[in-house]
Amino acid sequence: MCSYETSYFDSDEFYLTALHILTVIEIPVHLFGAFIVIFKTPKKMASIKNSLLSLHCLSAFVDFYLSFLTSPVLSIPSSAGYPLGVSKWLMVPTSIQVYLAFSLVSAVSVSIVLLFEGRYYVLANGANSNHLLNRPGFFVLAVDATVCAICVGSMSSFLVIHGLFYVMSIVWQLSGSSSKSRNSHKLQKQLMITLGIQVVIPISVFFVPTFILIFLVCSNQFNPTVTNMSVVMAAAHGVISTMTMLIVHRPYREATLDTFYWITMKERKPTESKIMITVVATDEFYAGTLHILTAIEVPVHLFGAYIIVAKTPKKMRTVKSSMLLLHFVGAFVDVYLSFIATPVLTLPVCSGYPLGFSLVLGIPTNVQVYLGISFVGVISVTILTFFEDRYHRLIHGHGSNGKRSWKRIIYVVIHYIVSVLFIAPGYLNIPDQAVGRAVTKKTIPCIPDDVLTRPGYFVLSVVNIIPCLCLVFMFSLVMPQTIYFVGAIFYYLLHTVSKSQTTNRLQKQFFFALCIQIFVPIVVLMFPVLYIVLAIWFDYYNQGATNIALAGIAFHGILSTITMLIVHTPYRNTTLSMFRLSPKNTGNNSQQIWKTVVGAHVTQHSVW
């Protein structure tokens, strides 16, 4: 099945230029990263120096291999493609290039597992153009991608299981045992947090294009623009990994600042790094950042709502209300976090204080906290009900004209009730606030005394396990059901033959776009959530990092809106035309497809 509109983004020229620009950027970054690891790793990190260097070198070489040596153009969904890089001129057989690419990805995965295995050991023991087929080096790895999928899936499962085992073992080791030196134990926890961030951020960046490519293969869609963009994103994995390493590890961060000051021939004061971190930790910086985000997100959300309400075509009217509800909930949570509440959390204790407009309104902090946590459940349930609605419309047809049966209405109502009540057990154990402040000061000795006396300061719990269990319950309720509905829809679209092949194709395209709209922001949301979980688990206090994590969470809604405007063809074309960025052939193929579908299925209410 093809989704192919000729554009500059499909061309080899654009693709190769993007990869070569990436090569120019990543080579000096990787070399600098290697220099820092080799010469600036302090003695206290000597046990992981070799592992870090191995992971860095492999990631850097994979980047260089993809962006310069091979520059592979993939013909997804078939397991085929051709090279554009130096290997083409060196006459390296394409089959060998493909084999090396798979081997390198596996090597990087093994290096990640070995990094955590090493830490565990130390802690525990101490429209398809035919011209493509004639390109030089075009190579078909398999006519049936099943074998490739089984190989990659088996390797990934093997490594993920081992990696999770060592990560959980390290977490258990650090949580359940105390070091001879309290300072050493604290440093070990900090190192585990930074290693987790260093590994998870690049993996998450790599996950997005990988998920897109897998979906294109499974749904049998040919879209060279999306494929090229995905490979470019995957090729950026290494440089993001290097930059993350230089930022999260304090010795490397200090050495990087020293190097840049040496290059500019300026003298750096020893306290400047601390001053920079202190600025990020201030209420002024935090509130200012969120308010700037509010000024950006409000017009974006309003524009997104306008597009959904006024520009949703008739063929998509069955999803209009669901799309609008999902958009509204995400937008409101954004505004609540960035403007109304603007919460400052003092992790690892479940406590904090507001800086937003709620102070002017005189809303009690405990009410604000309750609403903030409840919104997490509301968003989760909204996503669940969206896929539940898609499941029933696709599999059980459109005979109900979009009306829910009384059983489904009860199902939705119960889930929304649970979404606003699941945190209630945590509120039954709210401590006396004076006791809560004392426990906070004992847990975080370095916390400034004036923080505990800020207006609206509130301690939700001195036992973090209670609110954490409430969140675990909520996600355990929603996630399995969401996965079931997504899997059922996916299976239905792949194995069900529609009366119209075009209708089936459009349903697949819409589901594919919807998954990207939902899961891309969720993947980005993993970064700040991961830090918050690790900070609570390891009793780690860093106000600047916590502020950045919350700002990242507040960015979730605007990212979701922008993604929605990009991935859905009718919304994208409308947005481009409104800003006069529409290509010459905007809507030529897609609009013709819609006309064909509507004309061929006049008896149906909607192709969706």
C-alpha cells in the first residue's frame, strides 16, 4: 500500500544533505566526548570508564556508519533499499553493509547491558517509483519481513530482559543496603540516576523512528518521506547520547565548561557552574519559564481546537468529538501546570508549593495537588476511551451512528470516576504539616529553610510509597486495556479485508497517524517521569533538575497539539494553506483519494 506524494523530502538530495550535515555536527561532538571520557574521568568513576568509552565509541561509529559510510535509503515496508554513502563508491556489497548495520545495533545494545552488568557486579561484589529498483546497490534482504522481525525481536527481547534484570538488581542493591560511607552511598545513587538518564534519553529518541518503521512494515505502507525522516532521527541517536553524557555527569560537565572557557581564552570562576545550577533552581527562573510556555501554548492550543472544530472533514466526523476531548484535556492540563498552579516540587519528599495564579485565587494547596494528580488519571482514561471508541467503530461497524450503548456508557463513567478518586487513599494519610516539614528537613538536610515556610507549602505524604501505589493502581487499570484495544485494532486492520481496499488503506493511515500523535508525546514524557521516579526512589534532591523535569511535563500538551497538526493529512494541509506554505500539489493525491472513497461509498456514514 502506498502513501506517496512526490516532494523534495522524498528525494535522495535532501536525504543525503541532511545526513551529511548531521555528520559534520556529530564528528567533533563525538571526538570531544571521547576526549572527555579518556582524560577527564575522575578516579571515583574509574570503574565505569571503559564501559562508558566502549558505549560512546560504538554509538559514535553507528552514527557515522549511518550518516556517512552507508547513508541507507530504505524502501519500507519491504526489507529492501540502497546506499548513497561512501560505501557505494568503495564498491562494498550492499548485503555486507546491511549485515554490519544489524550487527552494530546489536553491539550497542549489548554495550548498554554490559554497562549495567558491570555496575551490578561492582555494587554487588563491591506510491512506489520503479526507478528505485534500478538504483546501484539496491538490495532485497527478504521478501517476507517475518524472519527479520523474528531475529530483531529475539535479540531485543534477550537484551531487554537482561538489561532490566541488572537495572532492577542495582536499584534493589542501592535501596536495601547501606554503604560503609554515607557519602559513597549517595554518590552511587547519583551515578545510577545519571547513567539511567544517559541511556534512556537516546534509547527513547531511537525508539520513535524505530516504532514508525516497524509500523510501516507491519501495515504495509510505503512512505519515503516518513522513512527518510525516521532514519535521520535514528542517525542522531549517537550525538544525543554524547551530549547527554557531557551534561548529566558532573565531572564531564565541569571539564566541558573548562574547555570552552580555554578555547575562548576567558577565565572561568569555580563557582560559575554552581551559580548556573542555582539560577535554574530559583522560583523566578522556573515560573518565568512556565509563563513563557503558557504564552506559546495558549495560541497553539486555540489554533488546534479551531482546526478540529472547523476543518475536520466529513469523512472524519465520527472521531471529531473524541479528538476534541483529547485535545481539550491535554491543553487544560498544560495551562493548569504552567499558569494556574505552577507547582514547585521538593523531591524526594512528596511536598511542594504553588507559584501560579491559584495563589491569587486563594485555592488551598491540597486541592491543587488533588486536581493535579487527578488530571493524570483523566488524561489516561481519555486516551483509553479514545481507543475503545475506535475499537468498537472499526470492529462492530457504524450501525450505531456513533451512539454508545448503555454498557459502554457505564464503562466510561466508571473509569472517569476512578480517575478522580484513585488518589483518595493518599489523602487519608496526610500528615500533620508541622511533622511533615520536620521530616522533609530531616530527609533533605540541604533544603533552604525559607522553602519550608513558602506560602502554600504542603506535604502530601512522608511515606512516598502510598501515592506511588495509587499511581501504579491507576496505570495498571488503564494500560492493559489500552494495549488490548490498540492491539485488537492493529490485528483487525492487518487481517481484515475491507469492502474497499482504499477504505482499508485510509483506516490504516489514520490509525498510524493517531498512534504517532499519542505515543510521541508519551515517549517525550518518559524523560521527566523517569527522573522523578529515580529521585524519589534514591532520595535524591536537586531542585534545578526537578524544575526542568516539571517544565518538560508541562510541554507535553503543546507537543501533542503540534504532532496532531502534522500527522493528520487534512489538518496538515489546512495548516500549511493557512500559513501559505502549501506545496503546489497540496491535496492532489490525498484529496482525490477522499473523493474516490466518498463517491464509492455513498451508503456509508464515514470511512472511519
